Amino acid sequence: MSYPETRRVDQVDKLFGEKVEDPYRWLENDVRTDPEVAAWVAAQNRVTDAYLATLPGRAIFKERLRTLIDYERFGLPTKKGGHYFYTRNSGVQNQSVLYVRDTLDGPGRVLIDPNGWAADGATALSEWVPSENGRLIAYGIQDGGTDWRTLKVLDVATGKPLEDEVKWAKFTAVAWAHNGSGFFYSRFPEPEQGAAFQALNLNHALYFHKIGTPQSADIKVYSTPEKPKQSHVGQVTDDGKWLVITTSEGTDNRYEITLIDLTDARMRPRTLVRGLENSWDLAGNIGSTFYFVTDKDASRGRIVAMDAAASTDRLREIVPQDEATLQGAKITGGKLMASYLVDAKTEVRRYTLNGARDGAVPLPGIGTASGFGGDQDDPETFFAFTSFATPTTIYRYDVRTGQATPWQTPKVAFNPADYDVAQRFYGSKDGTRVPMFLVRKKGTTGPAPTLLYGYGGFNSSVLPAFSSNRLAWLEQGGVLAVANIRGGGEYGKAWHDGGRLANKQNVFDDFIAAAEDLIAQGDTTKDKLVIQGGSNGGLLVGAVVNQRPDLFAAALPAVGVMDMLRFDRFTAGRYWVDDYGDPAEEADFKALRAYSPYHNIRKGKDYPAILATTADTDDRVVPGHTFKYVAALQAAKIGDKPHLVRIETRAGHGSGKPTDKVIEEYADLWAFAARWTGMEVKPVE
């Protein structure tokens, strides 16, 4: 390959006695404002586009991806004021459209269609929350994939927007006052000009916006200026009497809980839980008794009740810890609906409010269920169910009868029965037993081209879910393997802790062991194995390739955190010290330095083919991470396979990406992976 020339600078930092070179520091600059970075991006894309154009499977994948994704898809409905609000995508619309129905099965009426908001389809509808009476809806606009939101308000009856507009909302919920007078939201101060997409996010605060007033009149409800790293998100209880404020400082589920009595005009905050030590997720309330899911004294989670009116002995256990991992709970129809993970598969159990077991929700198979929202006195609720070969189906659930009935069932261009989904366990380097899902089309035998996916961080569980994109890979005789490695939340807090901070190497060891198991079991071989991961998973792929370049044919790191010594200096990066550690602390620095993908490229080793992906406007993991990493790969002597970067324009970390861009991206990824795993791509009959 002939790569564009990348200028090196003499940048050396002395960190805890070690000299650390950073010759591509200038690639951290914002592509919007730095012409040299913009020129580098254009040059890299020209080389990558020219290479991808030579791949014979690219056109076939693109055509098939468009066919597979072209089916009607619905989101979970929200019921307010007797109306049902939901999103729908007719198939290949770039953005899903928000609809409303006046009855459960009545005709839908378009409320918000974002597909006309931008010529390139890259402006998306993000958050949307109806008021309690269903007359108004607050919604977020996300432009070009950014984490920033502009909030607006729509009159449901007329379909016309009001003049209300709120800017600089970020990492926010929208919580309506029950009388419809306005809503609570979270925001950061307006950034300095030119710094919106790279500057650190500090001084998060909770505000109230009154309908019909300018944003300048919004009331700051809660903030902690003495602790600028703290973030605050509000929710209003179903009875409308309480504002529950959840405060955090990083990505760990360690919260403080503050209450505001909304019946008191003074709106004085009162902290219910102090210390940022444990997880506290609200399940609902009955008067002053609040039900929470917590990991306090229960690493896999339990349900407790707290009486806000009591002065002492507030905590009372309702549902004790189980062998399964408690993901969440919600009071619905007078019952506690509790969602558990059993070896990374969903099980939904019912309990009375005093903790007595009250049956389970019937699920259609092994997979992932989510939802069960709605008002806690309403027995009607909805949930979504999906699995690797089962497109998301929406079910209506009647809490009184315990019956689940399909509400929206997708019609797809393939037969789910043609695919096998299995789960097996393998041993990691230290003997830890790790689960892995395997998906293949019936009749596929090994060794086959295999895509191994992982994440391993931030207590985030990787669960069975349908993907049209992955199906295009499976149809060609490929295998999908999903490893539930440590760092995630599949087995609770201990599983997360086992893969973060000084234990981060366990994540990489688990992923390497998954690859070795696939080879040992005859599913694939080294020259047919490709690895993929995004964000923290991009870090995973980058680190593992450095540690075992001999083990893979190709690697697909996406929007990865690649410079572990400077990640905390941009946008939301400072939150991640909970999982990664603080580069300014010597012990953490040494651990980070040992696996940072940018700093550990092994010159003289033959590396697999690499196609890194990022977006020029990603303001979650700024693209400078990938830019620097790829520049270092291309400068190193690591073999003759291509080491390329695909840089999307007007896209962010992934959220809000238009369908057209998704199809183009995955056609490129699969064609690249097919080329380097020996997959023969054929048209699908």
C-alpha cells in the first residue's frame, strides 16, 4: 500500500520518568477548523476508497444489505393521555418517524418526520417525551451525530411546533411536570466559540423550562458548582409529586439521590442517598416510599424500599439478591416487573410490592427483552423481544392476566428458522469461565470465515439482538461469535470490576481466549478470523491486535479509544477514568501505558489487515484517537497487509446515523473482512 504522507512532530512528554513520544499530536485538532487535518482526512479517504473499490464483494453486500434492512420496524410505544406514541421506519428511511395513535390498533398519524431536516439525512430525532396529558411532546434534534441536543416542543393535536427552544442540552432526560407547564432537562454551559466538539464537559446542571418562555428564563433547579465533574439527571415520579435527581461523576453506576417535593413551591432539594458509592435506579414510588434497584450489599443487584419520610432505618429489602443478575425493575400495574440476566439471556419475573414471587413473563425464546414502562397504575405495558436471528417484535403485556400478545411483528426477507444460535463457555487465561454466543446459517461447517465481536467495559452487557448488517455476513457462510468478556455487566458488579482499572488486561485475555477457543474447536482458523468492536470495543480490538497480531486475519476497530494517555482531555473523556483510571496518577498511567493501542504498535511483526472507522464529527470519542493510531500503523513496519481508515462525514459516535450511511459502511466492512478471510461472496437468490 502507498499511504498518504503524515507529518511527524517532535512531541515528547516526560511522564513519571518515562519519555513518551506523540509524533502525531497535531491530528487531535478539530477537522472543522484545521485545514491540515482536513487535508489529511481527504487524502486518507481517497486511498481507502480506491482500495475498497477493488473488492469484488462490495456491490453484492451493498445490494443485499439494502434488501435485508428494508422491512417495517417499530419502536416501543409510550402511552400518555390515552394516546400511543411510537416510532416507525418503513424500511430504508434514513431516520425513523414519530407517530401517534388515538387507540391501540387505530391508524397512525405522523407527528415528526426528521427525514426532511437535512439533505444528507444526518439530522435525527433523538429524545422524545409526551406530556402527562398527551397534548404536548418535547423532542430532541441531533445534528450530524453529535451528543449535543436542541430541544423543541410540538402541539400533538395540530402537529405544529411551538416557539420554545432549548440549546446545549447533553446527556439529558426530559421529565415533564404533571400539569404540563414545562419540563426538566440537563445541560452544560454554552461552550466557547469553536470549542463545542472537543472541550471538556464540566458543570452539568438541571433546569426547568416553562412552556411559552425563552430559555434565558429557565430556572436552574440543581447544580454542584463546587464539584464541576458531577452530572445531574432528573425524573418525575408517576404520581407527579417528586423530582428524583440522580447525581454521578463518571461512568460507574455510583450515584447520589436527591429529592425535591414538587408540591412545595420552594422546591428545596433533600439528599436521600449520599456518597457516590452504589447504584440506585428508581423502580417507582408509593407515596414517600421509593423502590430502587441497588448493588449496595448485593453485587448482582436487589430491590429495596426507602421511606423518605423516616428519619432512621429507611432501607428495607424487598427482593434479595439472586444467582441471576438484576438489570432493572419497574412498578407496572401494581407489580414489580424485574428483568434478570441468566448467562446473558433475559428472564422477566413478577413480584408483589412486598417482594412475594408472582410468576414470570412468558418470552418467545432465548433472547433479550426490554421495556415494561408506562404508568405504574396502568396494567397495560409493552416490551420488545429480539435475538440474533429474530428481528425485534413489540408485544403488549396485560399485567392483570399475565398475557403477552404481539403488537407489531416484522416481515423480513429471510427465514429466521434457517439459523442456529448456540451458547458455549470457554476458559480464559486465568481459568475464568466466559460465555460466548455462536450464530451460523444451518449447514455452515467449520472452519469458516468468522467474525468475533466484543466490548468488555463500562458495566455494559452484550446481549442477543438482531442485526440486518450481521445477517448479510451470515448468509455468505460466515459465523458470528459474540464473547461476553469481563468488564461488562453480564454477571454483575464483580464481572465489571474484573475487567476495569488494574484488571483491564483480563478483558484482552478473555477476548484472545475466545479466538483461541474458536480455532481449537474447529469453527475457524487464524487466516479466517476477523475481530470487531466499537468505542471501548475499538480499544479492545486495537490492544488485542498489538498483543497477538498473529492470531487474526483482519481487524475492524470502530470509533476506538486509542490514546489511553490523553483520553480524559476531550469532551466526555474525563468520565471514563472510572473504567480506565486516571492518566495523571502514576499507578494508572503505568497500566494504561502497557496496553494503549497508539503506544504499543509492535514494529517488525506481521499485522492483520486493519480497516479502522471513525467519523469526522464524533464528539464522544474524538476522531483524533483513530487518526493518530492509523498514522502510527502506516508508519510502522508491520507487514504488507493494508492498514486503512474509513472516515465518515457528518456522523458522530453512531447514534442518529442515517440508513444510507449505515449500508455503505457495512458493505465496506464486510467486503474487507471477506477479502482477508477468504470468503467467496455470491449473490443471494
